[in-house]
Amino acid sequence: MTDPTPEPTTSIWSRLPSIVWIILVVGGIIGVIAGFIGLFYALSHIEGFASILMLLVAWGIIRFFAGNPTASPPVNVPPLIKAVAIVFFACMGMAIDQTGNIVYNQPIEWLFCPSETTLERGVSVTHPLPGRTDVTQEFSCVATVNGQPEVVDQPGVLAVIATRFVEYVLIGYALVALNRVYNAIRVRRSAVPA
């Protein structure tokens, strides 16, 4: 007579030899470090990357805290909490999204560059101390003189930061309004009988 008990199954992870685990752990550490370096480079050099990242994170947070719009009673966020959240979003946007993008940088050109000039952004990377890297965004108003680009003016850092802060306050309110529209659509769809 044979024994009817089945053979115990083991996970593929428990069967891996230690050398494979070492490779996986070292590869994971390299991946995390490379991810941080890549994120830092993308945030400081690629126009629009931080803008998209900030929009996605803000929308995700708004949706997470919005709750179920079809719940009874509906969730109402106090105005003070909404104001603090928008100011925090604007401060983070101002600090993280230093590069801006073609849309966010246009008001800087309109407000701070003379007519007949265009706004150009450059990145200055310096190493003032060993182990320290400073990345500075340089905005310049450039005009073409005798067929050559010439820097006419440079908007101050405070002007760029203040403009970015106001932009992110407006974007925060726009996202809150978009969330209201989204919730209204969801409530209307759930009220329609199938």
C-alpha cells in the first residue's frame, strides 16, 4: 500500500543557493543607489519631469484622502486643512520643480524678460567642497544680436521662486476643482440605475 500524503512543496526562493542571494542583494543595493542618482539627475536636468511627478503625486494624494464620493454623509475637508495642504504642495513644487517646463516657465518670460527676448534655462553644476554637488538653475533672457545669442537680463532667483510658488498654488486649486468634477461624475454614474 502506498502513502497518500503528498510531497511538501518548497518555494523557489528557499531553493536558491547563497551565491544567488548575494547577487540579488548586491544587485538590489546597486539598483536603489542608481535609482536615487537617476531621480536626482532627472529632477535637476530634465524639463517637465518634476512637473509631471508633482502632478501625479498630488492627484494620488487627493484621491486617497477624497474618500468615497457616494458615501453618506459625504466627506468634507475643512478649509484650513485644504489651505495647509495647498501651501505644502506649493512649497514642495517650488523646491522640487526648479527646472519647470515650457508651460510653467512662460510666465517667468512674460513677467521678467524684456520684449524681443526669450527665456532660456541652463544648469550650473559646481563642486564647492569634496563630496558636495550644487546644481543651480540659471534662467536668462536672451536676444539675438547680429545673429548671435546674447544674454540681456537674468531674472532673480527670488522672482523665479515666487512665480513657481504662485503657479503651484493655482495648480493645487485646479487639482481640487478637478477632483470635485471627478467626484460629481462618479456620484452621477452611481445614481443612474443599470
